[in-house]
Amino acid sequence: MQQGSGLEMLVILAVFGIIFYFMIYRPQAKRQKEQRELLSNLAKGDEILTSGGLIGRITKVSAESENVVMALNDNNNEVMISRNFVVAKLPKGTMKALKDQQ
């Protein structure tokens, strides 16, 4: 005679649902929102890091295009990459500081 087993099962499922939301879904949604904001706020002159490890300065960016052109150094070595490969916007002067370390 298990009279309370149905209610107990619902409570356990609700607890697991809450744990799933706060430990998995919510942090992932927050990271996706931050990435979308980063990609939409890219502007000419920003120093960026790509998922491939390249560091460069944006020289051309277009609102209607999914690509950006970035200069890898002062010698006009430019590459065109997809916005989706940008993982971080670096503080101004990062490229100069890295160049001075070499």
C-alpha cells in the first residue's frame, strides 16, 4: 500500500527539474547571450582573439556581413574571418604589449 508514492515522485521530478535549470540551462543561456552581445558590438579598431588563437585588430566590419577583416600586425597582413570565430574582445594596447614582450 503505497499511497504517497505518486506525490513523492512528482516532488522528486520537480526538484530534479529545478536543479537542471539552475545548473545546466541558465548558465548556458547566459553564455550564449554574452557571446551574441560581443559579436553584435564588434567595431573597427577593436582588438580581438579568435578561437584559432589569432590576435588582431579589426580593420573592416559590416553590419550586413557575417565576416570581419582583421589585421594581424602593422604590416597590413589582413585575414577575413567569420564573426562566429571571435571569442573575446581584448583591452586596447594588448597587441602592442605582446609585441614589446618579444
